[in-house]
Amino acid sequence: MEQSAARLAISIGVLLVIMTWELIAPARKPQWPRRSRWPSNLGLAIVGAMVQRLILPLGAMSVALFAARHELGLLPQIQVAQGIKDLFTIIVLDLAIYWQHRVTHLVPWLWRLHLVHHADEDVDGTTALRFHPVEILLSLSWKSLLVLALGPTPETVWLFEVLLNGLAIFNHANGRLPTKWDKWLRFVIVTPAMHRVHHSVDEREQLHNFGFNLSIWDRLFGSNQTLPQGDPLSFPLGLKPWRGDQRIIKLKWLLLAPFLR
């Protein structure tokens, strides 16, 4: 439970830093008041966290603890340095999240869950927390299967989860980053400008820049797009059917949207 509390504290700390950055140096002008959007986005995150805690209190780390206790998985059987195993685990899990994200855009019933995330017109740090509870459980199930197959240490899984949460908040940020910094950072990690293209209202652009942590996967699998078709500072975000619809900033809609016509 200490690791869970530490992970929560780190995520809250990162979110507060990103929120401060967005207030001081926003990249884009918000379409909706923050006081309307933030409670709903954060409320959805709380609902998702409560549902996850009922299923697996420590998330994927619970599965890692179980696997370690029973010596399950591939990695415990391989005689290499622990650091190499840890690095391999983080890379494999990140690749798995990349493909999970691509699949959610291709499978209709998964997209109905994922559209809750994409309907946000003002992509910022809180958007990184705006996922439907059912999608969170499916993602947790996918990660848990991989953890069982790999058998990494619980500490490595904890580190990956911290990196995933922190970098997701960062690359959804509505913060202004110097062009030179963005250019160099995106060689390694996904930057806000890079991921913002993925949130374009243009459905073709939504099929690019799927990465959350490492940017190499988009270049490797042909889904990288450097710039949007429109002005990088003002091209529209969100989903066409709900552009300008006040329902997209209401917690009730966020919970019910996948089940509505």
C-alpha cells in the first residue's frame, strides 16, 4: 500500500506542476472554462480509480506480486543482469500500450469507450486522466496478462506505472514548449505538440501519434505525423459530432457516452 500511496502522490505532484505550467504559459486558448472541465475530468479519474481498487487494489503491481510469489513468467528463468530485465520490461510494456491504443481506434466497441477521452476539446493535463472506467479495467487486464507472462519485479511494474502516468500528463499538457526543446525531446519521448496532433478533430490525424511514453513506436510502425494540417496553435481538437456540445464537460455524459446512440 505504501507504493500505491507514493504513486498517487507523484501523480498528483506532476499534475500540479503541469497545471501551473499551463496557467503560466498556455500553448492554446481554452474553449471551455477550466472550472467546468476540470471537476468532470478529475471526477471521472476518481471513479476509475475506485473501480480499479475494487478489482486490484495495487493495479498491475498486485499481479506482479502474485507472479513473484509463485515464480511465474519468462524473466525469472533467464540468467541476465536484473537491470537488463527491468529495461526490457519497461520497453515491452510501453510497446504493448502503444498497440493497445492503436487497437482502440480500430475496434468499434473499444472506440466507443475511448471516444470519452477524445471528445475533450481542450486537451490538457487533466485529459490524461479522462478515461472511461471500463477502458481502464480493460487496460489493466491487458497489462496484467503481460506481467504474468513476463514475471517482472513488482518494483519495475511500479516504476513503469509512474512513468506512464507522469508522461501521459506531460504529453497532454496545454503548455508552451520552445520549438528547439520539442524537436529534441520528441526523439525520445512523446511531447505535447506531438500528441496534440492525435487529438485533432480530423479523423485521419487521429490515426497518428499513438505513443504515450517512447516516441520511437510511431516512427517504427509508420504512424508518426510531425505537424497537423492546420495551424499548430489553433487547429481544432475533439470529435466532430460533439464540437461545442456542453455535454462533453459533464461527468454524467462521460460515464454514459459509450452506451448512447
